Amino acid sequence: MPKPVTEPLHLRRIDPARNMSRFYVLSIQPTLFGGASLVRNWGRIGTNGQVMMETFDERADSDEAVSRLERRKRKRGYMAP
């Protein structure tokens, strides 16, 4: 079972050779109906980026989604600052 995330997860991918400077933030926020929302924010460092929210009925489902996305991003070269 994945561990629950309580604080936002900040990841960065910086590659000066490719002029790449990106960020990815994952956070879980409670909903009014007892569920949880996964909030994703990504873009180029220094910008506001884009935001997407995905709502789940169960907190465990949102924790699993965060773990899955974190693994995927780390495979692509994102690291914690």
C-alpha cells in the first residue's frame, strides 16, 4: 500500500544542454464530500504553468495515483530539489 502524501511533492527536471527547466508538483486536497482531489501543476520553471485536478471518492485511490505519477516522472528524469 502506498504511503499517504500529506505535503506537496515538488519535482524538477533541469538539462542546460537542452535548455530544459521544468517543474512538476503533486498535492492532495480533501473534498467537501469526504473524497480527495489530486492537484497537478507543471510547466517551465519561472512560470505559473498549468493546473489539472482529478477527484477520487477514496483517499487511497488518490494516494495510489500520486505514487504512479511520481514513479513515471522520476523515470523521465525529474528529481526532488
